[in-house]
Amino acid sequence: ELEQLVKSCSCIIGLHPDEATDHIVDVAISHSIPFAVVPCCVFSRQFPNRSIPVNFVKSNETESSPNKPVKTRKELIKYLALKHPSIQQGKISCRGANVVLYSKFSSSKQTKK
């Protein structure tokens, strides 16, 4: 039933979704569903396995680069952006956590045809 619900979604939105942030992004990626999340709290103690390369360069990542734990919102945004090459970043008009990460997946699907 949950699987059918997810497959029927035209998009998934998370505004300050806290602990659900990774799940929203992962489910959207696994089903190629457009999504947008505005990450807020990091919860580094609850997610100790999150890490990003020490020398983060999104377009030229190497497997051998050392990683560091995700502890700040900026690092969380980098970590989430690395989950899929179609993820883009923007800003919404509000104070505080206002970076939105999103993917339309349309360009990814078109290049696979």
C-alpha cells in the first residue's frame, strides 16, 4: 500500500523535514519522483554515518578522498546534493534555513532514452 502511494506521487516536498530529510531524498531518487527539500536541523548524533569528502568538489569526486562527518547545515546540504547528479540548489524567500535542494528528474530521464 505504501509503495503504491509513493508511486502515485507527482512530487515529494519537505519543508524543514528534520529526521525525514534523507528518506524524502532517497525515496524520490529511487523512484525518479521530482522533489524539493529545505533541510534545517542536522541531527549529527542520530545520523553518525553521514559524511562528505574533506576536499568537497561536486563535479570531480574521487573514491579515495577522506571523509568527515556531517555536522553543519552547510555540510548537510553538500551531503544531500551528492546523492544524485540531477540535484540542484536554490533559495526561498525566508529567514533562517532557506536553501532548497530539488530535482525534476526530467533531464535525467531524457538523456537515458
